[in-house]
Amino acid sequence: MIVIACVDDNNGMLFHQRRQSRDIALYNHILQLTEGKRLLMNEYSAKQFLKEEHQNVIVQSNFLDIAQEQDYCFVENTEISKYGNDIQKIILYRWNRVYPADYYFQFPINKYIWKLQKVSDIKGNSHDMITEEVYTNV
């Protein structure tokens, strides 16, 4: 599976069970990136994507359990550690600032297991610049 997550500079994701931030331009970018592929997520995340009909978005509470090798999985409030052997790629979108957080992206990305393949910037709607980091399992 390919994991997608949005994080702040400290890998924060949520504060009091609410996402730290959101950006419509980023969500449109993710929909373009995953066009023609399955994009899996839970109900909480789906609210950000389902403004209109998207054939590739699959909403299911156990989305990580049903994910296949080339599926994209958007995670916000779901622990992914137990799926480590099934993850081929991780795409992090960094807000490039620090927000209050009490839930963090805690998957162990380090230079011995994961390799940073690509870094690029995306012009956001509510954020001037959102950094995309793509990691692959080596």
C-alpha cells in the first residue's frame, strides 16, 4: 500500500481529535495523483474528499485491512504501525509550520529502512507552500 498523510513540522496530525489543518488545493492534488487508482480512507477523512463523486475513493472503517499493494491509503486518525510490512511507499505532505498536536505520525521512517526519493513543493490554497516528501521502502 501507499500511505498518504498530512503532518506539521513535528509530525503532528490531530489536536483534540480534529485535524490540524486542511487545504482544498492539496486534496485536489491528491485526487489527481491517485486518479485511476483506488484511494482508501475512513469516514472521518472522506468528508474532505467527497464534495463531488469520485469513482476511485473507497470509504471503509477497515480500509487498511483491505488495501492491496498499489492502493493509496489516506490516514489521519489511524495507526499504521502494524501494517509496516505492507507499505511500499509513504507520501507526507508537510504544512511547513507547527500546530498544536496530541496525535502524531509515528511510523519509523529512518535512513536504513526508508529512502527519501523526492521532495517538491505544492502551492496550496490556505498554505503558501506545502512540501511533498515521497519515501520508498529499500
